[in-house]
Amino acid sequence: VLQRAESLALGLLAALLLVDAVRMTPLFPLLMSRLVPVMSGDYGRALGLAMAATVLLAILAHAGTALGTSRNSFWAAFSQISAAILPIAFAAQLALSAQHMMATPEALRNLLAELTLLDPGHMPPPTAYSSLWALKLFQIALLLAGAIIGARIARNTTHRWRSTAYAVGTTVLFVALFLQPMSVTC
Amino acid sequence: MLRMGRCERLSIAAILLTVIFSAVSGCSAGSTPADTPSPTDEQPVSGPPGFPEYAYRSAQALSGYRIATARKALLIRLPCYCGCGRDAEQFKNLADCFFEQNGGYKEHASSCQVCLEEAESADRLWNDGASVRQVRELIDEEYRGRGKGTETPAVTESDEEAVRLETR
């Protein structure tokens, strides 16, 4: 289905998208407020550790599912799992892009203010996080579409319930994150 | 033992490099000193010990709140140009972006680039040996025009002495 390098790259992409999605939610400052004191107050080290741990765990989950579904070749199963994840990763990327674009008016306003072309009033929005229901509906619809396609690919390629469950589970994780209020300031 | 071709080894290397880069870039960028506030610090600290959750929104936010805690006396003498001056009741100076009237922390600055940058600039200028008046002039020069500034009184001689004593 996919070459090995592509499979690995997809696993990495899904992990990085997960990191970015968490960063956009109020879970992120909550997590950092617990980690930074443990890292002797070093924010950078805490952030690096959290990112590295998330990426490693995601890759391990990916590999573990491949091991659980492989009949003969681990890499063949890994490739099939990655193919199932591809539409979900694409949907998550689109959903995150839509969220970032919602911050565009704010970013443009800040830029014009820094160029003193605009007196914007309050620079930050009243709240850093928001839940625009229309945007949320769009994001959830994207993820569900990705899940349906991913589950079909998993069923058709591996014929094992574990890979379908992995695809669905990944989507559930992303949906849970996107249901949180998300930042409109970055 | 899994047999891997060159492509797989390169991909695994790429993943490992990403993980290492995440860890290293986190260490090198946005590092802040471990000076979490404590009532036992020499500088007077207003507000409860420890920072609220929103201060951890970014490395810059955490740095800003640390600076605000350590340099509150200086920030009180500086205007804020983020636009909060439109609400003259709540915002009279840069410190009001970080602290409530009762001394507790305020969320406003945690997502305001201008407030955080002003605090960083003020701290840097103060550490470079600038007087309160000089810091005020440079802040005015750099940030005026970004938004309606707060109506902060001009710096006087007594302010210079007061800030020097409170931030020693």
C-alpha cells in the first residue's frame, strides 16, 4: 500500500498533528503548569519533553497496532495501518488549518497596529479560547469523514478489527480535542 | 531482528531526529530562569505564590509574568500601549495588565503580545542600567501608536528612588 518510509512519515505526521491540536486547547497550559515546576521552572525543557514523549508514544501505538495485526510482515502491517491513518491525518490537518485561519483577522489586526496603521483598541480578544459552533461542526465533520474512509481502508487492507479500531480510536482522540475550546490568538 | 533497507533506516533516523530536535529546541528556545515567585524573595511579590494556569500559555507569557512579579514597581510607572487604555478604570499602567486591583494575577497579559513585549523591553532596559525615566522614554518611543495608551503619570524623582529601592 505504502512504502516503508512513507508509512513512518505518516506516523510522524499524525503525532505532530496531535501535538499541535493539544497546543491549541486549554489542556496545554494546564499540562505545562504541571510540567514546568517539575523541570525546575524551565519552560523550554518542559515543552521539549512533552513534545518528544507525545511523538514517541504515538509512534509506539502505531507500531504496536501493526504488530497486533501483522500476519507475516511487520512492515506490511505498518504500511496498511498508516494508509488507514492517512485520511484521518489529512482531516486533522484541514481542521487545524481552519482553526488557524480563524485567528487570521487577529493576526492582521496586530500587524496593522504594529505598523501604526490602525488603532485597534484592545489588542487581545476578550478570551484567548473560543468555541465557534459552526467551525466546530465543520471540524468534526471533516474528522468523521476521515474516520469513515480510514476505517474502510483498514478493513479492506488488513481484514483485522484491531486496525479498524485503531483508525476509529485515533479519530475519537482528535474529536475529543477539537470539542475543546481552541485558541484564536495563534 | 527486523531487516531494514536504507530507506527505513533514514526514516527512523528522521523520526529520532525529530524527537531529539523537539527536546533540544524546547531546551534552547523559550528557556526561562527557574525563579518562580515566592514570598521569601527579596523583591516584594504581590499576588499569591505560584502562577495561574494561563501564565503557562507560552514561554513568553511565563517570562512576562515573572518579570511583572519581579519588576512590578517599574511596570506601575510605565504605560501600556496594547489598547487597554480605552478602559481607564481597569488599566492605568502596564502592571494593571498583569495584576488585579487586589494584587492577584490578571489573565489579560497572557495572550497580549504588546503587554508581554513591553514587559520584556522594560526588564531588559532596566537590567542594562537605564533609569526609570529612560525606560519610560524608550517604551513610549517604541510602542506608542500600537493602541490607545494608558493614562500613566509622568515619572518623577521620587519614582526613581522608589523603584530603585523596591527592585534592589
